[in-house]
Amino acid sequence: MKIPDWAVRTKADERALELGFYWDDTEANKVKNFIERYCHQTKGGWSKPPTLLDFQLEDIIFPFYSWYDPQGKPRFNSLYLFSSRKIGKTFLSAALCAYDLCTSHRPE
């Protein structure tokens, strides 16, 4: 699978490509679909499906779940999420935890 241009941002990403790491966004798309289908936000008594923002997809979900080493193991095994207030990091953290607890087969 071809790696998107926006996915290689740092020298560490370039080095990973040199070492044989590859990009496969199949798992990231599963995460996106899981969140949009099963994780709803409640506001004022109404439950509504989330709208994932571009930065949540391009900066968090896709890089974390799409990079793999040559043996097929995930490149990253932990995620530290820092951002400003009121942009959905609590919801996103809870949704990612729910996905990993329910469906993921990532090694510890």
C-alpha cells in the first residue's frame, strides 16, 4: 500500500521507511469505522454519532494504527495524547480504549 505524502513528517519516519517499515491503513480504517458506528456522544439528552476531525484522523489514528515493521508488528505500542482544551480528547481517548479493549489484537 502506498504511503500518503502527509504521513511522512519527521526524520524518524524517513528512517523507518529506510529500515523497511511500511504503511497499511486497514486497521486505522477499522478504528475510524468502529468509532463512527459504536461510540456516540450525549449532549442534552440526545445521543449523536461523532464527527472525527481531520487532526484526529491524520495526527493520531492513522499514524498510530498504520505503521508496521517488516515482521508485521505495529511500529508504536503506546500513545500519549496532549492537546488543548475542548477539542474532544476525552472522547477520542475513551473511544480508542474501547476499540482496543473490544477488538484489537495488538501485542502488549
